[in-house]
Amino acid sequence: LSLSCDMSQARFDAAKTEIEKKDGEFAANFAKMSNDQKLVIYALFKQSTVGDVNTERPGMLDFTGKSKWDAWEKQKGISSEDAMGKYADAVEEYKKL
């Protein structure tokens, strides 16, 4: 289990580094991504690093905040390790757009 966790963490860290690059493949494709795809990346990152959503849903006029909160809420119950793997998979997929 520890080896699996270490691999998930390594893949997660590599994906996070890819997103942070301003001139990488992911950055080049960011504009092509739909809002739903961006929300998946956001939600999986939050689930990986924080766990289940732990805040109140934003107010009705905070459209961006509500979208992010709802996307994160959909990941509820997924373990941090599984979320890290899904995050890394999503980053790899979106690099190929």
C-alpha cells in the first residue's frame, strides 16, 4: 500500500508541476479546455489535498464559487490517493487536446 501511495504522490506531483509550467503542453491546451474540464482538475486537486468539501456552498451570486464547490462536492468520498491518480490521469488527458 505504501508503494502505491508513493506512486500516486509522485504522479500527482508531476502533474502539478506540469500545470504550473507556463510553457508546457498543458498550458498550451488550457484555452482549449471546457469549463467542465477545468472544474474536474480543480475538484480533483482539492479532493487530493483537502479531502471532502469542508465549507459552506457559496451564495447565489457567486457563480464561479458555486461551480467550483459543486465540482468538488461531486468528488466526495474519494480517497486522497484515488483523487491523486485521477488528477494525474486528467492532466495527461488534457495535455493531448
